[in-house]
Amino acid sequence: MRQARAVSLTIVLAGVVLLLGARVGGQTATGDPAVLALMQQINQVLATSSLNVAVEQIEFFTIGQGRPSNRILAQEFRWVANDPRRLADGENITYLVDKSDGTTLSGLTNAQTEAAIDRAMNTWQAANPLKKVTLVKRADSGADPDIFDSFFGFGGFGNPFLADIVNAGWLPRAFFEAVGGPGGGRGILAFSVTFIFVDGNGNPTDINGDNRLDSALNEVYYNDTFGAPGDRVNNPWGINVALPGIDVETVALHENGHSLGIGHFGPPPAAVMNPVYAGIRHEPLAIDNAGMSTVWASWPK
Ligand SMILES: [Zn+2]
């Protein structure tokens, strides 16, 4: 979120209402029309940059009422081993935890939240489907490692290729209201946003011929409303806390499930990747691992 870098790309999205149908930009988009419109607006700005990336998916993890998955394209996306465009660490997948936003208004320290995120990543690493890929943690150098927040005025436009997956920390309620729309600020616990690569003409790429679009970067944002003074005080972020508290490791396991390539499903069955928070869940279930197996079966192709 850091503010250090000048932001020429920051655009004011608040208050913009575009009612789009199911067809956006000639492609079959699915999800909340207002969220899809924001994603398209961001992509119009990104198209003027030299990054050759586009927002493809936003998945909200909520408490209470669920929200639809938001996808611009119907085709699936995958990480590509050795992709030079994202400065890939060979066949490894890298992640980074942004220490600048790691504390919570509910009283957690950066050390506590970072350790919980690390536990979640270690859990995925230990799951059978991910044994063929190594998850490598990159140190937070202090440079701004994320970009999505900048489009809403909540941070600078950072370097998006410091790691494949960035756990971008805890941001204010207003950010989640801006991204998710009415009620988002108090209903969304966290979300994952996936960007794909596009070519110079803005067309999605598939450089390894696996019939999947090429993932470029993934950012995870956590909502600091929960347990903030005077706001959702009954649902504070905590470490290994049962409901009505919100367990950081459980949410991190879910969000980084998206980062590693799987979407929402169920319930039923119960799963880490259910779209609504249901209390502590520190281990993937069979259905989660089945999803991961599909995604990683052909790695490193
Ligand atoms: Zn989710």
C-alpha cells in the first residue's frame, strides 16, 4: 500500500456507475456487473501502461451473505513455469508478505499475521497436489509490492513483479466498500485479485500452449474493519480464534488457495474454498485437494 511512489495511474473510481450486461468487451464476463465494470475500467488504464497485464478475476471471501465470483474471460488461467515476463523463479512459485500493512486494528502485530500467512502457505506446500512445486517466500524489501489498491486511492502503484503472490495486508473498510460496492466494507473479509498477461494489442496470451491464459500476478487484501474500534467489534481478527472471531490463518489459507489457482465451490461439500467464512479450517479437505490436483497436474508445463 505504501505511498512512496508517485501514482500517475491512480484513477478515481468511486461514484462511477456503469451498468454492464453479461457481455463485457466482447467477452463473456461473469459476476457482479458493478465489480466487472470496475475491473474493465482498471484494465483500460492498465492498457495505457507497458506492463501488459489485465485484471482477470476477483473472488470475495465474506461473512454472512456470499458474493459471486467475478471473471472477465471464460477461459481458465494458470501460472507458467519459467515465465520471464513475471521474472519467474524457475519452476518455483514465489510469495511475499507486505509488512507495511500487517498490523490489525483488532490488535494483532505484523509478526502474528505474517506467521499465520506463512503457516497457511506451508499447509498448501505440504498438500499432495503441491508437492511438485516449491513455494518460495521472498523477503519484503520495503518496496511497494502491489498495484491494485492504487486504483482506489489506497496506495501507490508498486512493482507488481517482486513476487508472484503478494499478501498485501490489512486495508481500511472504505477500500472494500469501493471494490465490492454497497455492504462490501462490512461483509468482505478478504479478496484475491488475479491478473493475466496480455500482448501489445491487449489480447490475452498463452505462451506455453496449455490452452490456459497466463497468470501474471496475484494480490490478496484483508479487511481491517473486523475488530476495529466501533466497527464489527464482535468479529475481530485473531490468531486461532473461534467464531465469532475471524482466524487469520483460515482466511489466508482460503485466499492463497485462489493465489495458487483454485476458485470457490460449495457448500456442500464443506471446503477451505467455500465462499463464506465458517470458522477455523487449517487443513484442505478432499475437494480442495482435488481442485489443486487439476490445476497442478501438468506442472511445470
Ligand atoms: Zn475466496
